[in-house]
Amino acid sequence: MNVVTERIIQLGMLVFILGGWQLGVTAGFIDVFFFPAPLDIFNQIVSWIVDPGFYKHVSITLTETVLGYIIGTGLGVAAGVWLGLSRSAARILDPFIKGLNAIPRVVLAPIFVLWLGLGLWSKVALAVTLVFFITFFNAMQGVREVNPVVLANAKILGAKRSDLLRHVYFPAAASWILSSLRTSVGFAVVGAIIGEYLGSSAGLGYLIAQAEGNFDAVGVFAGIIILAMFVLIIDRILDVLEGRLIKWRPNAAEERAA
Amino acid sequence: MSLAVVNPMPAPAGQQNAKSMVSIDAVTMSFGSYVAVQDVNLTVADGEFLAIVGPTGCGKSTILNAIAGLLKPASGTVSIDGTPVKGVQNDIGYLFQQDALLPWKTSIENVELGLMFRGVGSTERRERSMSWLAKVGLKGFEHRYPHQLSGGQRKRVQMAQALIAGPKVILMDEPFSALDIHTRHLMQNELLRLWQEERRAVVMITHDLEEAIALGDRVAILAAGPRSRVIESFPVDLERPRDVAEIKLDPRFMDLYRNIWASLRGEVEKSYERRD
Ligand SMILES: Nc1ncnc2c1ncn2[C@@H]1O[C@H](COP(=O)(O)OP(=O)(O)OP(=O)(O)O)[C@@H](O)[C@H]1O
Ligand SMILES: [Mg+2]
């Protein structure tokens, strides 16, 4: 099947679903209180997009996501590399780490609000707790699974401890971290949104919470769709970024049988 | 071809008077309760090319790792240039049996590592790495990552990487076994040429007896494991410089081959019997 036919089928399905939905609403089968008309949702999205005030919300959510991601990854890499190198520290801290990781992050949101207020930082903190563990486990694994022959080779070539960190351990961990880039950014978004949803005065999560408070189903659906688009755009950017950052690794297409 | 360039060396390669560069004294290596090699004595003179052959799994790589300081002997001592080996050595060149390039660095970045760790400036580093890549026939492959190179090309990058800093001792673990016969001849000749330019102590492991005789000044035979030891050591008094393909037709080469094989054969058979 060629690409054009596939696209046409996809488009047909979309028209069928949305068209059926819209017709159902017009004919009165579907209750607009629970399932608002697609056209109304569309109009709501358009009115947001043309409203300059809307971008304040987007930029706040974006800032929280990016800050949460950067801080979470930074801490995760540092802790992961450290514990990857020091087995005894890893053994001592292991139960604490497992315990912390077992806490459902949502319950932390009110605590962060208490500590950091309703602003940006309580959301960033929530995103950090989600991102940290993913990066941490990946970095630790990356350091532990450094090929021992490569490590021996670097030592024989004269690498000091700092050289080993920079030229062997970090790159080895980086490939693991980058391979989890998408998951961790996804978690950063989740952290930011949940934080906003549970208590804030701005952001996409706040928009949805507010619409919900007013029993405004149109607003909730429009918010959900905007969120989905937000994540898709970030995903697209990551695709490009990933290809740039780990060009030393064979990608699936050009990988050949060894 | 290289005959015109290199002055003939006084043959045989001065084993008596040259000082010993690597000496292995009564070394026993074990992994847990498994004793891989026992009571091994070997010396390599400065500028000498020692080839070690032995059945698979007898402990050849283990001995090389002991010289490099990667493994500690259970008893006995290894010394390089008179200094006992304690910890990983970094004035040696080690061509590993396995792929040892840093996969996240391009060929040229891999080759220049040794110089970088020694603090050589970046322009000089680049220049010397370029010329080494050219020496091993990889001009134009500077910016490829290891996964973009063939197995033989990776081996050649590894060779340049190991030799660039001019190590006192060169250790090679089956460097050519992954190559096809033509490339192998080419690289063996290349190795001989490089070594002839600047003589170093070389310890080369191989399972190819022809290669051992064609390249080495001396061939040491290891017994089948466990508790492997050196059972015999044959001097190879064929004049240098040698051409690897031509020397195999020399009647003295064939005599040596017959003698050494008679000794090696029993060990190879023993190691097979043990397996079944
Ligand atoms: N880390 C290890 N733990 C336990 N046993 C080991 C270890 N490394 C090697 N051995 C054993 O020691 C023996 C010698 O191994 P070594 O790698 O030195 O063999 P080799 O002579 O280099 O063989 P090959 O020619 O196949 O490379 C083998 O029997 C092997 O199983
Ligand atoms: Mg081996």
C-alpha cells in the first residue's frame, strides 16, 4: 500500500469519527454536557490560539517541563555515575532509593505546594522527582555496563581517573540516558501538568482544571487536544535532537549483521 | 620492496647481549581454584620479537594481561625494563584480541587518545594521528565511527592507537586472526616494516604457527591448559627484513615448521581430548 492511500484512509477515518460525532450531537443522540460537539471544541481551540494571553500558559508549562527535565537529568546523571562507580555506596543507599522511588509522585504535589508555593517551582520539583529516577537508573546501568576491554584499553593508553570519567564513563552513560530521553521528557510534561492541575494560577494544566471547575466540557476537551499537540511537537523536536546527539551509534536502518 | 629502505640488521637479533625488556619469573595465574598457567618463565630482550603459540584456552591472553598489569599473578613476578609490574601499565602498547576502540569516538579521535592523555597539544596530535592512519592504510576514514568500519579496518585503527605513543613494549593478542589471508599478509608485512623502523620488544600471540615463524625472532610453545607452562622455545634464525609470503617457501622455514609443529601438535591434541 503506498503512502498516499494510507493517508487517504487515515483522513477518511478521522472525517468519519468526527463527522459521526458532530451528526450525533446535531441529531440529539449525544449529550453535549459530556461530549461537546467537535465544532465547538475546534472553535474553542482557535479562539485560544488567536488569543495572545494563551501563550503565557503554554510558555509556563514549557518552562516547567524544560527546567524539570534539565535539573532532573543533571542530578540523575551525577548520582547515577557516582553510584555506578562506587559499589559500596550503591549497596548502602539501595534501600533508600528503592523506597523513594516507590512513592507515587502525585501525593508529593501538595507537599511541594506547601514547601515551594503555588508558583513555578512546585511544578518543577514534581517533574524533577519523576525524571530523576529514570535518568539515575539509566546512568548507573550505563556506567556499570562499560565494556571492560574498552576500559582496560583506555587505562593502558594512559587515561587518568578524570580522563576515564570524561572519555569513557560519561559517554557510556550518555548513550543510555539519551535512549531514555523521550520517556523522561514525557515524564517531565506529566509532572508539570499534574502540578498545575492540582494547584496553580497558570499553565495548560490550570486551563483544564479551570474548565472542569466550570463544568465546561468544551474547555476540557480543547485543553486535552492542545496538550496532545504540545507533546507531539516536543516529540518531533526530540527525534531531530536524538539523531544529532548519538550519531556514533548504528541506527536500526544502517545496522548490519556483525 | 622494503629491502632498499631498511639496513639489514645484524642477525640473529642480538639475544645474548641486549638487556631484557620483559621478564616473567615463575608466574602462576589462577581464576579462583582454576590454575590457568603455572610457573611460567619467559624473557623478551629489547628489540626482540617473541611469538607465543599454544592450543586455545591454554592461557595466552592471561599471560599478556599479566604483563599489562590488568591481572595480578597468584605468585611470581613480572617486570618491564627492570621495574616490577604493579597495576595497569601505560607505557606499553596493547592490541587486544577483542574490539577495544571507544565506540563514541571517530577513528582519528581514537588514534589520538594516547597522545591526548599524555598532554600533547591538539595540532601536533592531529598531525601525528593523521600520519598513523595513513601508515595503516586508512587515509580518508578519519571521521568514521568504529561501527562504520569493517572488522579489519577496526583492527588497523587499534594498531595505530596502540603504537602512536611509541611504547617500550608492544603486546599483540591474535592481531590478524580476523583478517582474510591477503589482508593478513599485507598487514603482517606492514607490521614488520613498522617494527624494523623502530625496534621494540614485541610479544605476539597467535594460533597460526606460520605467522609465528614468519614474524618472530623466537617462538614459545605453551602446553595445553590447565596448569599450562612453556614447554619449549625455538629461536628463528631467518634473516631480516623478511617478506611474509616469500619466506614460507624458504627450506629453512619448512624445517622449523616441521620441528615446532611436532612439539605443538601433541598439546593441541591433548587440549581436544580434554574437551570431548
Ligand atoms: N575471568 C576468568 N574467570 C575464569 N576463568 C577464566 C577467566 N579468564 C580466562 N579464564 C580461563 O583461563 C583459561 C585461559 O584463558 P585465556 O583467555 O588466557 O586463553 P587463550 O590462550 O588466550 O585462548 P584463545 O586462544 O582461545 O584466545 C581458559 O581456560 C579460560 O576459560
Ligand atoms: Mg586469547
